[in-house]
Amino acid sequence: MRFGVNYTPASGWFHSWQNLREEDVRRDLGQIASLGVDHIRIFPLWPVLQPNRSLISQTAVDDVLTVVDVAAELGLDVNLDVLQGHLSSYDFLPAWITTWHRRNLFTDPEVVQAEADLAEEFARQLAGRPNIMGITLGNELNQFAPPVHPDAHPVTPLQADAWLEKLVAGARADGEHFVTNAMYDASWYDDRQPFEPRHAVDYGDATVIHSWVFNGSAQIFGALHDGSVRHAEYLLQLAAAWHHDAARPVWLQEVGAPTTVIPRESAPDFLEATIRHAATVPGLMGVTWWCSHDVSRALADFPEVEYDLGLFTHDGVLKPTGERFAALVREFRAGGVGSPSSTALVLDDTAEGYRGTCAPGGSFHRAWLDAAAAEGQGPQVLLASRAPYAEELVARGIRTVLEASPEGSRGITSNR
Amino acid sequence: MRFGVNYTPASGWFHSWQNLREEDVRRDLGQIASLGVDHIRIFPLWPVLQPNRSLISQTAVDDVLTVVDVAAELGLDVNLDVLQGHLSSYDFLPAWITTWHRRNLFTDPEVVQAEADLAEEFARQLAGRPNIMGITLGNELNQFAPPVHPDAHPVTPLQADAWLEKLVAGARADGEHFVTNAMYDASWYDDRQPFEPRHAVDYGDATVIHSWVFNGSAQIFGALHDGSVRHAEYLLQLAAAWHHDAARPVWLQEVGAPTTVIPRESAPDFLEATIRHAATVPGLMGVTWWCSHDVSRALADFPEVEYDLGLFTHDGVLKPTGERFAALVREFRAGGVGSPSSTALVLDDTAEGYRGTCAPGGSFHRAWLDAAAAEGQGPQVLLASRAPYAEELVARGIRTVLEASPEGSRGITSNR
């Protein structure tokens, strides 16, 4: 299992891409490497990379390569997210896609072509560098899709398929990269989100999960309750239910301890419990913590949570979460992870509005938590639409199938 | 009278601010200096300068200083526009003012404070450099104000006063700069525009005009008709009507030959006639042509007009308009300008919707053109609200007052 961190530059946050200072990168990545992790995930800004629809900035691409090469010197692999897009409440859209030039970033053919061109440019430029972990299409681009976005770019599920196909092809241009698609959790929890659970498993080389307990989990269940510390495990198991190949990896690409809902003194325990639970999920390829460094208080207007997510302070002091994370990395490097659950809970994905039942506090979520409590381990998830599961049970090592009723735990019935 | 050009970088357009190359600047400014002009107007990009509400990028400010110093070596003065804002159909708004962080750029107190901070930062950093011509608050920020903008930032005329007061104070922080406020022509022509004619004359040290005959003038009157080649003169005279001090300078800060409405072969004649007419306006301090270099066809999605506005092609070849401009600069440097008209036409600014009558083809515009044809020179403009004009007539050298009726030329009556 791999361990890494999402790299949030200590000086100037992601705005530092506008004038990258190699010495700052070296300082930050040196601190990150001291945690014992093997990789970082990086996020250049779209308007800096591609200021005009037909102009990819070679300077900006070179800056990305600089970060990759500094990481290599420090023994770190790098996963690159292409389109940002969205980061910590801020949207970074190039001027050629806004106001007078407003075009849909998922469906306008010229816009999508330009995005694919950028992915392809990176695929080629990163080729041959041995410390490239992979390419993610962009950070949670599906945040732009739903009508709750103040400046939404509407897309249908079928159009989302076409978009993903085009961008994955771009990122695969060089034929060698590990490609992933990262979505925020509305894909599994919100029936209005046009990027659906199947979009997580039908594209790229692994299924990506971003687990954030400020989504209601921590508020409903409390900071150290299973509803919070098993949230990442749950979402990983839930996402894997749509796999067509039981061996497809799952990647906990973002998980953090938001101290707006997790008391700061509980954050290390939350971190440890979260990672121990997640590590039991079959096929987990890695955990990439969010994030490396706190946002400095000198930067205005961030949501409060963003100022305290780092494993390091903005001036490079290791925090208690960082110490705990490093200890877990050492432990997991030395030993193995637990074995996956042989129990599975059935999700009725044929029911209208089933995604709402999966959301924190929803009937399926509660049933899963109850089963986890009863078994001492979070169950895998099966989709009712795939019954009777004959091959799947074998491939996934499932021996017990539980049915969840809409009433939650009390309705669990065993098909053991 | 001063002559200059609006500097549109030949390589990478204004995106070049993201990674300024001094050698490119030196090449471009060398070409510009060969025209015999004395100044340039420059436009750094707001998101590059101020990526976070509380972060002004010293690198970006240093890049501006680099351009200023290269200009000085080449004998060019520099006018800096602070907030871009808007350039050639593209809007550049920092992420802290859009989508989830949407705030009004004219009325939100923290946003306005940040804008004023940026103006103040430039005021201080530019202080002491002898080749600073002045500071303009930003390029046509009033484009964001009216409801026709797809992402409008509503503001009332009184709020516009407060905004201007705050920003002018910022730009004056060092006490030495020549400060101006640049608005597009809707302020004089469109009754829905909250930035009004008085906002042009009540703030800063000169009244700024941007004259663009694609606003209907060329379409209605033809490329070389007085309605087009006297448009800049007309707008300068119209704007000066609101002056409280007859000695206040007027600056033709932007004027260009848009070949979408001016046939390319007529563009040099349009340029020459425009400048000769404008030069007769009392108090004209200078003409700053738009622009130095064509936008390269390698850059996508610009309105067609933007690819052919340069005095040079994007690869540095002097165009016929450039030759004509240089010849006029030489001529005006050697000799003087004509004397201003002693005739004035009265605009009834007390009538509802009077701004619409001033627009190209409107009754006041036509009356002014008729008077110009009859007198052989464009008349000055008096505001009916200020009748009987006793002091104004003396101060402005007006001996004949014409009344314009809503029917246009036929209704002109002389109060000679």
C-alpha cells in the first residue's frame, strides 16, 4: 500500500504556480519526504497552464516538470492533476471559458478538445520520467456540474461519459500513464449529480475516492464515531460495488481531518482510525492525505477548515496529525494490512433516489454501519441490480450477503 | 500634444505577464519607439497581480517595474492601468471574486479595499521613476456594471462615486501621480450605464476618452464619413461639456481603426483624419493609439477585429497604419495643432434619456455633425443644465451658441 500527501505549497498556496520558486518546492518536499511517504499529488492551475484555448504555456509546463524532478531527487513519486479547476472553494477557470466567452466545460466540443490537448501535452511531457505515479484528469471537476454550483456547467450522464472518454484518451496519449478520474462524493450521495458512481469505475485505471467527513458524517455521528472514522472505508467499499473487475484498485486519493468538525485534539486519533479502517478494503492501492501544509492565515477568504488541514503548519512545523501519519506509514511499511471482510451488504441501486440513501445518515449508510458494528469490520457492498452475484461472490471472497431494508439496521437479514 | 500606443505584447498577448520575458518586451518597445511616440499604456492582469484578496504578488509588481525600466531606456514614458479587469472581450477576474466567492467588485467593502490597496501599492512602487506618465484605475471597468454584462456587478451612480473616490485615493497615495479613470463610451451613450458622464470629469486629473467606431458610427455613416472620422473629436467635445474647469485636459487614451467596419485600405486615411480632427479639441493632452501589435492568429477566440488593430503585425512588421501614424507624430511634433472651435452646441442634459440622443446616429450626434459640416470644424458642447453659461463662454472661447432640437440638423438655431 502506498502513502502520500496532497501537496499544498506552503508559500503562496497554489498561486505559487504563477512564479514557481524551486527552493520553496525543495523545502516543502523535503518536509514531506521526512514523513516516509512515497508520493505527492500536485495541482497546477488551469488558467496558468492554458491561458488561451490554443495556447499551452511551456513555462507553466516546465514548472510542473521542475516539481516532478525535485520530487524525484527526494525519492517521491508524483501524481499530476491536469485541470484545476476547483481547489479548496476557489474555482480557477481560464478567461476563455467565462463571462463573454462562456462555454460549457463538459460539452462544448472546442473546449473539450482543448482540455484533452492539455492532458495529452502532459502525457507526452511526463513520459519517461520514472517517478510519475499517474495522471488524474483534474480535481473534482464534477463540482461544476450540478445546479447548486453558482455558475454551473450542465451535463447529462451520457455527456459525462463522452467527456471522460475524450480526456482519458488524452491522458493516455503516451500509452504509459496510470490515469484516474477524481470526483467529489456527490456522485455517490446526491441524486442530482450527473457524474454517477459508474463514472468512477468505467474510466481510468483505478477508482478514486475523496473522503470528507464535513459532508455531514462528523456532524451527525460525532468525530470519533464509526460514522466518521469509517467514512473513508465506507465510501471505498461503496464505490467498489460498481466494479466490473474485482481486482480493480481503489485509491483513497483525498482524506483529511477537518478541525471544524473534528476537534483538533481528536484529529490524530481520527486520522489513525480512518487509515486503519480504510486499509482493510480489498484492493486499496494507497492513501494520499490532504494535505501537506496549512494555508497561511495571511491569505484571506478561505473557508475556516482550510487553514488547519496540513500535516505541517504553513511554516513547516510538524503537527500532531503529521506525527501520527508518519508513525502509521512506518507501521504499514513494516507489516501488512488486515484481511477484507467476507460479508457484503446489498444496495438497492434499482430504487429511485438510491443515492440519497447512501449519503451520511441515510438508510443504507446506517445499515452499513450497523453491519460493521456487528461484524467488527465494514462489509463490502453488492448492487441489487447484479443479483444473484454468483461470480462476484467468488471473485470478491464474499461468503455472507446481507440485505438492507430502508429502515436501516433493524432490517438487515442474512443470506448466509 | 503627446503621442503613444497601447502596448499589446506581440508574443503571448497579455498572457505574457504570467512569464514576462524582458527580451520580448525590449523587442516590442524598440519597435514602438521607432514610431516616434513618447509613451505606452500597459495592462498587467489582475489575477496575476493579486491572486488572493490579501496577496499582492511582488514578482508580478517587479515585472511591471521591468517593463517601465525597459521603456525608460528606450525613451518611453509609461501609463499603468491597475485593474484588468477587461481586455479585448476577455474578463480577468481573480478567483476570490467569482463563483463560490462571488462578490461585487464595485460595492463590497473588502473587495474595494483590496483594489485600493493594489492601486496604492503601484503608486508607491512607481514613485520616483521619472518616466511614469500616470496611473489609470483600470481598463473600462464600467463594462462590468450594466445588466448587459453576462455576469454583471450592479452598482448605482452614487456607489460608483464612492468606488472612484476610494480608488483614486489609492492611486494618489504617493502624492505625485497623474491619475485617470477610463470608461467605455456607454457612459455617454447608454442611459442604463451607471457610470455617468460626470464620473469622467469629477475624478482624476484628466478626462479620458476611448473612441471605437464599431459602436455604430462606422456602420451608420461609413468608414470615412465625418460620423466616423470625427467620432473621437465628438466624444472628446461631448465629455468636456461636463468639465467644471475649462482647463481640464482631455486624453484620447484609446482610438483604433477596426477593420471589421473600416476597410483595411481605408484604415490609414481613417487614422489620419481621426487624429487631425481630434487635435482641434481644446485641452487635448494626447492621443494613444490602440494598439501596438496585432493579436497573433495562433491565439483563438478573439473577436475578429482584435487580430488587425496593431500598428505592427504580431511579428513586428510595420503596417500602413503604423507608417501613417509615425508620419503624423513627426508632423505634430514639428508644428502646432489647429485652434478650437468658437461655436458650441447645446445638449439638453435635463431631458430623460438624453444619453441615447448622443449615441451614434442619435439626434444630438447628428446635430453636432451637421454643425461641424456647416462650420468646417466640430463645435464644443454646452449643457443646458448650466445655462446661461456666462463664465463658461469666456473660459472656453465660445462666441456662438447653437441649440439642437430633437429633430437634428434642421432644428439648429443660432444664438450668435
